[in-house]
Amino acid sequence: MNRTTATQRVEIVPILDEGLGNQSYVVALGDGRALVIDPSRDPLPYFEIADRRSLQIAYAAETHLHADFISGSRELAARGATILAPAAAELQAAHRGLKNGDEVDLGAGLRLRALATPGHTPEHLSYLLLDGDNPLALFSGGALIPGGAARTDLIEPRQTEPLARALHQAVRRQLAGLPDALSVYPTHGGGSFCSAGIGGDRTTTLGRERLMNPLLKTENEDAFVRAFLGGLGTYPSYFRRLRAVNRQGARLYGPRLPELARMSVDAVRHGLDTAATLIDTRPYPEFASGQVPGALSIALRPAFASWLGWIVPADRTLIFVMGPEQDRRDLVSQCLKVGYEKFLGELDGGMVAWRAAGLPERTVTLRDVSDDLDPTVLDVRQQNEWDAGRLPGARHIELGSIRDANGLIPSGPLTIYCRHGDRAMTAASLLEATGHRTLAVLAGGFQAWSVAGRPVTLD
């Protein structure tokens, strides 16, 4: 009779956060228990997977103090999980602190070995899952991702280069004896502002990275550091505060998140008079057709949290204007995962109610790719997008820098564009709030412009 091995019983289920470009993992250990790697704040996806597979979440492992989202480990610990984390992270919650080489007996013949891989952060650990002496999987956090590694400039400028050197040394040393066939499961990935020099894949193998990844291919440390640091773009401002939040621990909510209160028009107006920030989450064409004066456009989509955290100060009280079919729970979940918890509620009835009250509204012109654009054209995409091609004669200011660049933007008619239109409308709403008028947004953005065969400037 064939005996079922632990290797055959283990199942690794990824949970993708498309907006942040991250993945966490539920690892079914084969005996009715599970390990979760780098969970995000909302515990519902992990509980749903556990319930469907009749699993008890026994462990929640953190590879590092995250800067781009609030950890959900304490939420899982409230249901009985043991938190595993780098000892150097100095978590204030009850946890088992791990150092290089420490192992955790997971039961069912499985062990989890901590590997010190500083670089993305000083305390960073990767986790090697073993069945006896047989490596099953490497959970690499931000130390090794397809085609690159996570950025090293999130602590402070003086540490950026030393951490890049530590990354090159540690990853090559720690992974040297592991087999090419070993599957690698990173936390950061495509679309993550935490990542640098990445490919489009979510998982990889060690052998593939040895062939393709500059971190493992480039023997010369100086050459690697020059190339790696040269590829770092900007990142959201909220990254500078979440490491401390994750060390201290955030408020617990459980899977039942707060619900948005329904606010009358008068209540919304009173909230705005007392310095609340009004965020309109509707798709940008709906915002263009009419919005509450002063509202900030951040469309509810996977990237909502990143732009909320980049643009809106963390201490602001928020009121929302939403479309009737938009997912309220998704909105609250995205706010909470980047540390926004001060909600007054949403405008009951949305813009229909605002218009019924006879209150003023503003509009933003949408330009078609066949239209004549305004004398000034502003590109608000990231630097790498700009470098890959842009509209002739356009000026470039990334969306995240718009608030600080107001004096660089002419006051006359202005057409703004991004890849599709969402970021451009956010920029338009920011500029409108500072007194800019005669603003327009290119509908469909650079993608529509390119598809239409309009002229493009390339480097």
C-alpha cells in the first residue's frame, strides 16, 4: 500500500491583492491545520478558504514589517493562530520571534525554517517549508521576486545602499544550497510599489531566477547595486508610517467590518464645513458628468487603497459619494488595510440626492482621442510609463506629486491624461480644488491614444 506523504498532502492557496500587487498564502498542512503567510488586515478571505477546506488556521507568519498594508496576523491570532515573525521586528503583540536558522515544528512531518534575508527591510526573513529534509517551498516575502527583489529605500536614505548590498549577499548565501526545482512564493509582485525590476509572474522557481534574476545572476555586488538602485521609482507616502503601525498592532475588527452610515445632504454639508474630506468613488466618466464641488475623485478599483494612501492625509475624516452598485465592504476593506478608519459615512442617494436638493455641482470635460487637445497637456503617469512613450509636447508630473507641484502647472486650459483615465481624473479634482479651471481629461488615456494610431514620442 502506498503511504501518503506530507509533501502530497500540502496545498498552497494564493490570495492575490491585485491593487497592491501582493500575494499572501494559505498553506494547508495536511492534517486539518493551516499556516498563513503575510496576511492582509481583512481576515475574511483566509477564514473563507479555511472554512471551505475544513481547516483551522494554526499559524500566521510575517516575513517583515510591511510598509504597504496593515498585517492581519493579529486578526488570525484572535481566532487561535500563533504569530511567527522576525524577532528583530519587535512586535508588541504576542508572537514567537524567529532568528536565522530557527525552525518551527508544524506537525505532520513538516518544519518551517527561518532564513535571514535582510535587504527590503533590516529584519526580513524568508521561510523554507520542509518535509523532513526535503525542501517543499520558499516563501520569500520581498527578498526574491520574479525578475528582481523588493526595494531597499523604505527605511531611510542612508540605509538604501547598505540594504541593497545586504540583500545581494544574504539571498545568494542563504539560497545557495537549495535545488533549482524549488518553488518560490513571494509576497510582493507585479504592480507593487514595494518592488523593483520585476517580471509579470506571481510565483517562480529558484532555477528560473538563477537564470533570469539580476540578484542571483550578477556576481559583482557593485554592478548589482548600481542597476538595482537605478530602477527605483517613487512610492506612496503612506509607506512611511505603516511599519510602525504593524509593529504596534492596529485595531481588531474581525471579518465583520464597519458599515458606512447613510448621511443626508445636510449632514454631508455639515461634515464638509468641519473639514471632512469628500471622496467620490464613482468611475471617472460619472464623476466628469457632475460632482460635488471640492470632491476628490478616487475611483473604487483594485488600486483605490494605494492612491488614497498617497494623496489623502492619514488623519482626515472621510465622507464618500458612491454609485448604487459599488461594493461598500470592498471600500471599507481597502481603507482599513492602509490605515484609514475615520469614516463619517456616505451621501445617501449619491449625486441624485445632491441634485434633488438643488445644490451646485461641477463638471470636467472629457476629450476624445480625435479631439484637439488644450495648449498644455499633462501626463500624470509614473516615470517608467512616461519613459516608454508619451503624447508629443506633454509635460510630466506624477499623480503623487501633483499637490506639491501646483506652481509648475499653467493656469490656462489643460488636458490631463494617464493610462486609462482614473488617475487623470484624480489629478483634475486635486487641481480643481486649488483653483484651476477649464480642465479636461483624455478619455481612455494613453492607451486609447495609442490604439487610435495618434503620434507618440518615444525615448
